[in-house]
Amino acid sequence: MELGEQLQKLREQKNMSREELAQEMNVSRQAEYKWENNKGYPDIENLIKLSNLYNITLDELIKGDRSFQKK
């Protein structure tokens, strides 16, 4: 599963809209949209925030996406 798909699934499990997540993360809706659609990746600071928000480890968050690991 690509990182974007996982981020979307996790957001939906928390019943959050993209706008709510963007506000929580202090990023634009466009940035959050790019993350979920694999058009961009969150930086390490935002990956840490996401892992805390979703209560998962960084490993769980990024290990499933081989293309992200290469970057």
C-alpha cells in the first residue's frame, strides 16, 4: 500500500475531513491532498506528527511504501 492510501485510510478511520486534518497538522489542504494522492510526501516533522495523531509508529506509517523508502 502506498503512503497516500494509508494516510487516507487512517484519516477516514478517525472520521476527519481533509480540512480538519490540515488544520490539526498546520498545513494547507493542498499539501494534505498531495500526500494522500502520492503527489508529494510529508517531511519528517509531519510524519512524526501523523504517527502521533494516528497512534502508530513511523515504521508502520512508511514501511509499506517502497517508493517512499527510496526517496
